[in-house]
Amino acid sequence: KQKIQVAIDGPASAGKSTVAKLVAKNFGYIYCDTGAMYRSVTLKAIQNHLSLSDESTIVAMLKQTKISFTPGNPVQHVFVDDKEVTEDIRQPNITNSVSTIASLAGVRTELVNRQREIANQNSIVMDGRDIGTAVLPNAPVKIFLIASVSERAERRYKENIAKGIETPLAQLKKEIEVRDHKDSTRKVSPLTKAKDAIEVDTTSMTIEQVVNEITKIINQRI
Ligand code: C5P
């Protein structure tokens, strides 16, 4: 049976992981959250007191690091060296440092290789920043999810409150803008819409509407 790849990219908090998970479930594909991999490297580097710009040391650490996932609802579980880090990697200090780690070429090479290996084995929905442009450039389905900064900050705010994290809305908006800027302007595979990606603006759409829209696109292409 032919393996299908669905690439979902877009800026921070555009709802990628929420809809990617639902779409994967509907089609019986696996889901791969590539952001969780960059977050995992960031967490381990911080725990080891490494300088986040020390590329060779961080890449050496990463090569000795196992990052794995197990399915879960509503969040899949993430493990670094078999220790669960599902919640740790979503803490604000990780969120605000991850773009620095993600700009290191050696880190990207290693993680992109791992991502391609996962994608080769299964039909997959993979979300991130460079899936359609760099990781799976031949994916038959590429979606670029966007939403206004205010809408994304509000979504993140609600998510945070549910997790007991109190960050003022204005600060979240600022942090999202800073992260998008770093992700869009880095040298190696910056966040950008692939030429053949379909843009979906989710600003005034419900999760269900976005899932339906993507489902329609997938069904047209497979
Ligand atoms: O998707 P999420 O917000 O968890 O991603 C965290 C960070 O990881 C992004 O801001 C970006 O710096 C990095 N990332 C990346 N390439 C990907 C996925 C995430 O550079 N494919």
C-alpha cells in the first residue's frame, strides 16, 4: 500500500498540532510533532547547562539522545532518553528558547534525518515549520496554516490557563511575534510557505471546520 505524507506547516500557535492529530486519527495515519523534537533538544541542553549557541556540543549531545513518542489523547507522550517530558517541553522557558536551538544547522540535519525515517515507515501527518519545504518536499499534500497574531495569542492564552500557566495576553502576543520572526529569518530552512502548499487561514474557523477543510484537500489528492 502506498504511503501518504501530509505536511502541515505554519507559524506558532496556528492550531497545527490540534488539527494534525485529528486528521491523522480520521485517516488512520500516524502523527509526528516535529516541534516536540526541537523542544526536547532545548530542554536537555538547558538541563545540562549548555550554551544554546554552542552548536558542536549540542549536536554531540543530540546524537546520544533518544527522542520518542507514544500515542495519547488529547496529547501524545514525549520521552527523552525514556524519561517523560510531555509537560516539561511546553513550559514558557523552553518555548522562548527553542528557536535558538532550531536555528543550528547541525541540529536540523540530525532531526530532519530522524523525521524522514519516521515518515518512510508509515502514512503520516507531520507538522512543523519546514515539512513541506525541506523535510518532505515531495509530500502529495501540503497545508500552510495561518491565523492572525491576536487570534493565536488568545488560543495560546486559553491553553496556558488550562495548564495553570499565567502569562499576560500582551506578553504572549509579543513572544509569538518574536518566535515567528526568528523562525522566518533563520538561515537554514526558515518558516515559509512551500510553492505547492495550500494556505488555510484559521482565524475565524472552528477546529472542526479546519479539519473538514484539510480532509477535503487530502481526499482530492490521494
Ligand atoms: O510547533 P512548536 O511551536 O512546538 O515548535 C517549536 C519551535 O521548534 C518552533 O518555534 C521552531 O523554532 C522549531 N521548529 C522548527 N522546525 C520544525 C518544527 C519546529 O524549526 N519543523
